[in-house]
Amino acid sequence: MTAPNSAAASKDNKDNMDDEKQGFSLHTHPAVIYSHKRLQDPTQTSQLHTVHVFDFDQTLFQSPAPNAAIWDPYFFSKIMAWDECGPGWWLTRGTLDFSPEVEATGWAGYWNENLVSKVRESAKDPGCLTILLTGRYGPLYSDILLRMFASKQLDFDLVATKPATVYRLPPSSNPSSADSSSNPSSADPSSDLDSDQPNDRGEVYVKLHTFSTKREFLYNVLLEYPGIRKMKVWDDRPGQIAQFRQAGEKWIEQGMLDSEAQGGGGFEITRVELPLKTMEREKEVALVKRMVEVHNRQVDLEDAAFASGGREEVKYLISGEGVMPRIRPELEGVKDMWDPFWEFVPKRRTRIEMAEVVQYTGVMFSPSTQALLERIALGGGRHQEQGQGQGQGQVGELDGWTIQPPAALQDTDLSTWTPSREFYVFLCARKANAEYRQKLGGLGATVFVLVEGVGQVEGRAWALKVRGVHSRWLKEGCKVLAPDGKVFESVSKYLAAHPVKRFGNVTLKKHGSKPYITMAFDQAQGGRASDASRITKWESLHVDLDSSTNAATTFSTNSIATALTGGQKIVLVGTIGEKVVLGSKIPKFGHFATIPRAEIQIPALIKKYATEKKLDITGHELGETLKTIESEMRRVGVANKQSNHDAIFEIVLRVCAGLGSGTDADAGTGAGADAGTGAGANA
């Protein structure tokens, strides 16, 4: 596959679109940035009977995603959202800019080699149409995408992108009229818009969703090549996969693909699951800062124009504006072609001021301890048998003990689970107040954390039950893991080597809550780190600590699989600290009295979404999700009115899509019911 000049290709597409003689051809579709020369040969296209459709991001290629561990959840949602922080992550060119060294290797290590093999196999089949169909914005990414495919020698028949994230309605159009002459057909979303008062200049845009553009393009594929009777799709997003299945059923009902009675296999979709890749921290932070700078420069332009009274001179930054595909006559009766879509009215932006944010206060552990806990989390608990030492210059040995998962997970392959992003004991959300910090012993205080037991919930997550103990209660019979990775046979030996200036206390803010460390969760089954907050039954690890005396005692376990042998007590050494991430100062809005009465109960919509997706969300998560939705509604000018129900519901779907995705901070890696959101807590 040779990468053509993308600028020339775009011009040719435009010329073809303007040429009425071209008609409604797939090759003049604005989404197409590359088409194979064999598609110009009718003798070859007449052989097509199958189409294979490959998604790009997190399917064929492990595109770098923002690292949730770096960012405050509120700001992270702004980075990911369209047009809220500059153009947003997926419309920022730098997200696919790699170093010359990486590009020289052909982006080695980023490709899904299993799927690369399937692409090559598909391309060799003369009866198969091989398509790369991505939601990346074509005018921005076409050149880099084609260069990547050429470097990897991926011989696609068609490469199609998203031609527009938004498109502007012509000024002459009447959004409320389905018969407007400006609309190409009743399938055009502008025919269904309910535009009350746009902005000062009457500008109204339609925001198109990635799935809608993909479905419209595949409709055109099936109409262009009616000999195609089978379709197979590879994608990574569960929401889109469900929508594709519905579309596939409809294509079969319409006779565009084979039904079971006609041989079966008319439509098939495969979910691809790849681990997330992230950039180096410095590069990612620099990229996001550039996004913020773009955003704030736009704020300055808008503020200056409004200050001078020249509102009509304001040029709003509309990211991803592009060409709306013309509707083929055969598709004019497809009423839901562009669903879901929503009306977008440009509004003035508000300045983003980045700042460091304390996400939570907790017991922090060293990188060496983190590494040990990660191995245990994924089922590698028998370190001595494997001959693995902990850290450099190890003192003592970890013989005679093992921390295995709960009995219910003994036969589970935990290597496929997702370990917690960070292992810590949650104490409270955000910065602890002065009184509570004093109870904890102050930031930097050393604490001894005794591992008491293990627990799991519904096969979705497992955790360690822990307790903070004072050094005088731990005499002998301990394995003390020091922050530097060295192991000591007793607390006294540890203290002799590491004198402690100030001891702290593991005191939870909420009475009755239990401290724990989330170990891992099964993301493939919908598990989340916060599920660990629902663990109520714990299996003891041969150690019991009397809650009234805080005295450590041992008891027989009758050879329980998870028991520590030899009565050993495992103690982790941590410090009281704060998790500091990057975020933004949340803008303050006017008094609640100025907010119109809400006509739609948004919390009910969030709960409905969570129920349908089988997600368990805490009250805190509900509140934070509500804040994000209300912020988005203010930004796009959608009032909480019954007439705006569809637009509000679409915003709810978009914001809630991040719930349970594993991209938020590791909620629930902490303690107690009030700590259910753990690292993801965002008070």
C-alpha cells in the first residue's frame, strides 16, 4: 500500500463531490482517504462476496491514551471530551506523533500483530473487501495513518475516516422543517432538530457520533457492492459493538446480508481487548498543556471580541468541522441513519487554569512494595518457590509464607485480571483537614500495616484486609517488608536498621469502615476497583488482631489454602501521604437561585444507565458524574427542559461511557464504605 498525497486526495474527493456526473459513488465519499486501484476493475469487484472491517484505535493499533493516574478525574473527563480542552484528546494531532526512532521501527510494539495477520490474510482473498474504518478525523490524521499502513505493508482496499465530527447547518435551513430544501433527504439529522435560540449569530451545528458515520459508510459499501453477502467487524468498544450487532440484524432483515436460512454468518463482530498504552509522563503533560494553551488562546479571542462589542466578529473554535456525506437515494427512507446526534450551538469558552490537586489521603507504599503487591495480585504469591527476591540487597528471606487469593478464586487465572494502578490504603478523599491529619500523625509519618486476610466479591475483584498496628505489638514472628525491598525477620530488626522519627496511625475517618488494599479486578466481566468496597466476608490469613487490645495472636487454620505457614505475620511499611495529580480549578457558577427549575431528573438517567450496564456506582460517583453532565449542558447551551430530553440523554450516554471503563483512577483501592471510590474519589 502506497501512501498518496492526502491533500491531493482530499481535493480530488471534493472535485468529485462537485461533479454531478460522478453520482453517488463510494469512491467520492468524503470519508475515503485511500482506495485500491483494483476497485476500479469491474471484473475484480464482481468477485466480492465478503467484507472485513477493522477499527484502528485499540483494535489494530495500541494508540496512546491519556494516563488516568496523572490527572484528576474531573479534568481527565475534559481532556477526553470533544472540544472541552482545546479540541480534545482525539482531535489533537500530537496523540499520534511518535519519535523518529519509533517511526523508523514501523511503530514496532504498538501493532496488534494477531489482527495484522488477519488483515494480510484478508487482503490476499480476491473475494474479500478489506476496509480500515476509523473514527479518527480524516482531514487531521489522513497523512499519518496512510504512512503507518504503508510502513506496515497493510494492503487495505479502502481506508475510511470520520469526515466530520460536526457540520454547520446552512443559514437558510429551517431546523424545524423536514421539507427544507437545504436538506439532502429525510435521513439528514437537521430535519429533526429543535433549535430554539442559537447563539448571537444564529450558528447551529450538528454533532455526529463515530458509530453513526461508520454505519452510514457501511450502508454505502453494501449498496456499492451488492454481491457482498457477509460482513465481519473487529472493534474494541462494547457500546459500539452492541450498536453494530443491531445494525447487522437490520441489514439481514433488509436482505442486504445473508440470513441463517441462506447459509448463516451474514454478520459477525469480534471484540478486541488490548492493554492500554500511555505516553511518557513528561510528553503527555506537555501535550495536554499545549491543548490548554490552544483553549485559552481561543478564550482570549472571544473575550476581546465580546469586550469590543463585535460579537458577530467572534470566530468560535469548532473542532472537527467537515463535509456532511450526501445521502444516496436508496437511503432516503432510513430515518435513524444519523442517530444518535445532537445539536451543538457554539458558546463562549471559560479559561482553564491547571493546578495540582490532592486526590486522596492514604497510606502510600514504595515502588518495591508496589511491585510485590502486583505480583501477588495476579496470582504470583509464592515468591520463595519461584526464587524471586524483593528488591536489591535483600535482607532475610520470604520463605515460609504465601499470600494467595481467596478460596473462591483459587482456580481462576488471575493473570488476565487488571491489577490496581496503585496499591494503597485509602483514608479520606482530597486533602485531610488539620484535625484529621493530626490524628494520622501528619504527612510523612511511618505506619506498620499488618495483612490480616483476603476477600473477593462476585468473582469481580479481590483485596487484602489490613490493619495499622504499633511497633510494640509486633515482637517476633513477623516478615517486615521495608520500602527499599529488604525483608526483616522482626520489627525490632527493621527499626534497628531504619530508625523511625515519627509514627503515624491508620485511623479511618468513618466509624465502622475497614481498611483494605484492592489487588485486582476482572475488567472483562465488568469488574472495577471500586467493587472491593462491597466485600463483607474476609478469609483470615492465620492472624487475628483483637480489636479491643490491638494485640496480635495466632490460631490454627486447619490447612486453609490461604493460610500463612509457620504463624508468620506479614507487615508492610508505609507512610501517610497525599496522592497529588494534575487538574484544573473548577469554575464557580452563580447562586443556585439563578438556575432554572430542572424538568428532567438527570440522576435517574444515570442510575438507569448503570442498571442497564450492570454497574455499581457509589453516591460519590453519581454526584461527580452529575456535575460533569451539568457542566457539559452549560457549555453547549442545553437547558434542563423536557423539550431537550434527547440532547440531554445523549450527553448522559457520552459522559457515563467512562463508568467502569478502567480508565478512571483506581476507585476503591482503599478503605471503608466511604472510600468506595478510592483513588477515583473526587470530592
